[in-house]
Amino acid sequence: MNFLVVLKDTLIERSTFLYVQLNAHKTLLHFSPEFHLEGLTLGEIYQAEGMQAIMRFFEKELELPVEDYIELSLGAWDQAVAEMFPEGLTIETEMGEKQLSVKQLQTQMRYQVDEENSFSIFQRQQKILKSFLKVISKKRNLLKTTQLLKKYPTLLHTSIQFPQLLSMIHRFMRLQQLPSKKLTLPLADTFRVVNREEEKKVIVIDFTRNRNVLHQLSMGKAN
């Protein structure tokens, strides 16, 4: 099973992209909006041409087949988490459980380059999503989840029917103990960060290494 998750951010127009593969192992590739292979960035493709163009790019240029997709609107997310988790949400960290406030759930899902010029935001996004999925996939929360999706119809846009989506989430949660491979792209040392007036700009400088690692991964040879 291969699917693409887009954290759609129209507020700052810097969506991020998670490629997930579930088989005997788990693979999770988290892409910044500035990622590219000597052409348009993922963010530019998505903003100009939408989901289908991104899927074609992953399949043709990155050699990563995409069977389904899920778009999570961060605009609707801000409203939904405030209603569903008014007291915040507990996430799991390396140091144990941590309670995030509604404000933190909102701000930490938005893309940014940290003070050390790295993508630590991706780890926070993944942990928040994992905790969110764990809650909404529980049977006792099924009615609340259904009502939430009806109230905020733009929250999720997906090629997967709701019953199948729940089954996929359950499977993903069950496979947490499987060996996994996680990569952040662009890879470390293949980009530089330029400080602009109000933001940091990521510039990819080593296309070859990113392309080679993705090719090895698609062939099942990446370490």
C-alpha cells in the first residue's frame, strides 16, 4: 500500500508532503515544499497544478508509485482541533508523553525551518498526526469523527472511501512496531538556508544525491 499525504497550507502556501509505504516494512518520506530535481519545486507544482500533478511527479520523477492520496487542510485543522481537543492533545515523544495546547497543535503543524536550519518540524507534524489518528480511529470516537468531518468538509480530501480510510488508519496503527525507514527530503547537506526578511528560504544544491537515494529506495536498496 502506497499513499501520499499532503498537509495543505494555503495560509503561508508552504504545504508539506508525506509519502507512506506499508508492506513488510514501513517507509515514510517527508518532503519540504522546496524539494525539487532541477525543475519546479513540489510546492510550485502543487500550487499551480494540484494533486494529480504531484502524484504524476512522484511516480515519474521519483519512481515512487502512489495508489491513493489524503489532503489535510490546515485551515480547517485549526478549527477542528479547537473543537475536538479544547484541552489539548497528548502526544508521544522520546522523553515520554507531552500535552500540547490547541495553539501548539495549530502552530506546530505549519511548515518552518528551525533555528538550526533543519526540519525538526517534520517530527512534530508526524507525532501530532499519529496521536490525532489514534484518537479518531477508536470505535468510541467514530460518531464524533463522522460529525467532525461533516462539519468541516474541507478538513480531509481523499481518494479513499471513509470505511476504507478507517481500516487503513487501523492498519497503520497496528504496524507501529514494524521495522521502519524514515527520511527527510531534501537530505541533510544537500541544501542551504538563506535568511530572508520574514522567513528562511531552503535552496537545494545537490540534486544528484537526493535522486540517487530515492532511486535506491525505489529499488529496495537504500540503507
